[in-house]
Amino acid sequence: MVTDHRKLPRRRGEALSAAIYQATLDELAEAGYAGLTMERVAERAKASKASLYRRWPTRIELVMEAVYHALPTPESSPDMGNLRDDLVAMLRLTAKALAGPAGEAMRGLLGEALRGESPLSAMRKNSQGVARKLMEEVVRRAVERGEVDPEAVTPRRLDAGHALLRHHFLFNGPPIPDTLVVEIVDEVLVPLLKPHG
């Protein structure tokens, strides 16, 4: 039975957005990216389709915003007191996210792009660089503690850990083994960021 959204209490702003984000993530978890429709998200969120299409003209925009909204923010990045432990904790959060709706969305979006159904440019446009921002925050604290020379911080070095996690995830699927997280930190990230010790 379809709910008539006009008979429901009216929500606006953050309350409506939060309900739509949660409905999108729930749909991803239940139906996968391929089965997600704007209609089902609207019904689950008890909102009108028009309210979705006004904010997110395409499914790709809705899914990417919902996923990025659910990811950790730089302000909430782990602070364990040293670079290595911060990196391990942060990559564990990323591995956990890839095992859930965020990973399902990534697989679906890349599948569409490879079939020519969604241009990769749309994914790049909607990406908010969350992984880079998390790394920047962790490394900023390490620089302040004197663990990392600022000269060692480059965009490629900041991207390396998440790129390796995504690569493993896309070719092997979830879950990402914790041993891989530790190996990426110990064998790649720490030597890249602390090359002299």
C-alpha cells in the first residue's frame, strides 16, 4: 500500500534531508544500487517524489550525497595520539564503510559508468573528497606533534592508503581483512610519510 505523503506531518530542511538520506542507505542495504529507485526512497522516507527530484535530479546525485553524508567527517577522525595508530583506526573506519551501503553504492556507480549509463565526470563532480580530508586531518595532527615533516606530505601520499583499500575492495569485495589495513599502514603509509625513520 502506497502512503499518501500529503497526509503526513510536513518536514523541511534538515529533518527531511536526514529522513531521505536514511531511506537511501536502507534501500541500498536492502535492494542494492541496481534495485534502488527514487520512488522507493520517497516511500520509505514518507516524502514526495517531487521533494527528492527538486534536490537531487538524478539517482547518482542522491546516492552519492547520502553516502557522503554518512561517512566520518575530518572532525571525527580518530585521535589515538600517534600517526600509525591514527592511520590504522581511520582505515578501519573506511573498510567498515565499504562493507556497507557506501561500498554497494560505489560498486553500482562504477558499474553504471563502465556501461556508459552514468558518466564518470558525474561521479567526480559529486565526490566531496572525504577520504583526502580525513587523511589531511590525521597527517596535520602528526605534523603538529613533530612525527611528520611537512615536506613529506603530498597529494599522492595522502591518497595512497584509501586508493589501495578501494582497489582491494573493487576486485575482491567486502569484507576488507584487518591484516590488509595494518599492512597498508605499516608497509606503505608510514614509510611514505616518515621516510627517514
